[in-house]
Amino acid sequence: MLDFLFSGWGAFWMTLFMLLPFAAVFYYIVRRKSVVDPSPAAAARAQISRVEVGWIGLVLLVFVGVNLASLKYMPTLRTAHANTRTDIQNVDLTATSWAFDISSRRVEAGRPVRFSGRSNDTMHGFAIYHPDGRMLFTMMLMPGLTKPTSLIHTFDEAGTYKVRCLEYCGIAHHTMRDEIVVVAGAK
């Protein structure tokens, strides 16, 4: 329901919604103390005014509320929820200089896919882009790890998804591309 608030223009407007009131109050306080009344405050230092308590309460309410509402969009929580399913598709991948070795380039929409990746030589990125061009997720693949980097993602739509390396890995980094084909799931 609130998906639009956490991606694209929705995230931009949500940031402005939270930033502008704080910037206005900050400007008001600075202007008041520097131009209108530059003298020291008359309130006792050990006492917090009701305005300050209200302001702190509003800040906590807004930031805690937004963070709680965004929890379901965190990849780690999505992975934890998908990990309880028994129909996970496993895709193992290895990144080497300027190529991906992917165990399966064909997955089914609507079923979670566990991407488990390793790097044989240097830092690599593994990013999957939706056919419309937006990035779905990215993983860092670091050499020398004992366990693979792992992430679970469920594709909603069939199509050809682009794979790119997002970590500069050498002179032919720009050629490090691949594709994942997502087919319609069985109903």
C-alpha cells in the first residue's frame, strides 16, 4: 500500500516532507537568536520547555514511524521471510575477471530465488535490473570469503533482466554483463 513512499519520486517527496519542517524550525531558531533577541535565554538551563518536549516528541514520532513503516522493504527482512518457504530456486554465481558464471539463467516468477555469489579474484558487484531499467538489488562479491554472499529475491514479472557488475574490477569492467530470464510461474 505504501510502496510508492519508499522508491523513486515517492522517496524524494517523503524526504522533503521530513526535511522542510525541520529546516524551517532551524531557520526560525537561528534567526530569532541572532537577529530578534540575541541576548541569553531567560529560561533556566535545567528546565526543558513544553515546546522543546513537543518538538522532540514530534521528531521521534515521525522518524520512528517512517522507519517502522519501511522495515518490510529491507532486503534482510525480505530474505528472512522468503527463507521459510520450501520452493526456493537456487542460483549460484561466481564472478571472475569480466564475466559471471551463473548456474541457472532461467528462473520462475512468483517463487523466491536465492542468489549465492562468490568472487574468484577481486571485488565485484552483482546487480539485477528490471526490464524497465530500475535496479532491483545489488550484492557485493568479495574474494576470500568462506561463505558466499547470499540474497533472496522474488521476481513479480516475467521478462529479461539485465545483470551488471557495479564495482570497478579492471580495464574490461564495462563488458561484465549477463541476463536472467524470468518465466511466468505455473499456476
